[in-house]
Amino acid sequence: MKKIWFVLILLLLTACGQREEPAPTGPVLWFCAGGEERHGPALSPQPYEGELEPEALLSALLSGPTQEGLASPFPRGVALRQWSWSEDQPGVLQVKLSEQYGSLTDVSLTLADYAIVLTLAQAEGVEGVEISTEGHNASYRSHQLLTAQEAVLWDGLADEVS
């Protein structure tokens, strides 16, 4: 099952034939790449100037992108209900979102999940994120603890082929 999940992430978040881009140098918010190009990364960073605290990062992320060519991965009306550190798992941030987030499935859910995870991973102490909707976890995720290391943001092999 882990192989299927890895392949899905690789397919969703890679840049087909795109060369590796340098990593952002400062804090960023992650949004869907909404440009007209048919190939390229599914998620792209937008520079962020603000507190690197979970609530501030989530607030800015849920407010949507300000940079042209980016789109929010979240359904209209999604709101942060609560966030807290897990008592059982050090380094795990638990994020509870409004019911609108529960309407996401498949690719849309994966993109929204990793926009949150990649953004929150910049806050001190965040090693993983658990996301729930009105207290419920998505039953069709292969696992509930999501980490930034799982996201493949570009395909290095595509550079070698092209």
C-alpha cells in the first residue's frame, strides 16, 4: 500500500519534463499551480512574510494566494476550527478544519493536505500533521500522519531524460 501511495504522490506532485527548481530561500505558503501550462508542478510556493506559528501560517494559507498563477486547493468557506500539539506524539500538530474540507477527495484532498503539511512544516517543532474535519479523519487516506518528507515536488529523473 505504501508503494501505491508513493507513486500517487510522485505522479501528483512532480513536474513532467520540468527541471528541478531551486528551493525557496524564505518562508512560503504552498498553493496549487493554477497557470495555463499543462505540465509542471502541482503545488507552487508563494513568499510569506509573517509569523512562523501554526495559527498564523494556517490563517494566511486559508486566505488564499495573492500571487498570480496560483490557486487555493481549499473549498470555499473552509475555516480553521482548532489546532493543537498531540499529547501522544511529540512534534505532531493536529489541525481541525470546518466541514467544507470534508468534501475533498482523491487528488483534490491530496493537494490540499500537502499544501497544509508543507506550509506548517516550516513552523518550529512540526514534524508531522494530522488533519481532521469536524473531528473526523478521512477514512480513505492510507495513513493519517502526514509529513513534508513524503511530498515529491519535482521529478529529478525527468531532467535526466529530457
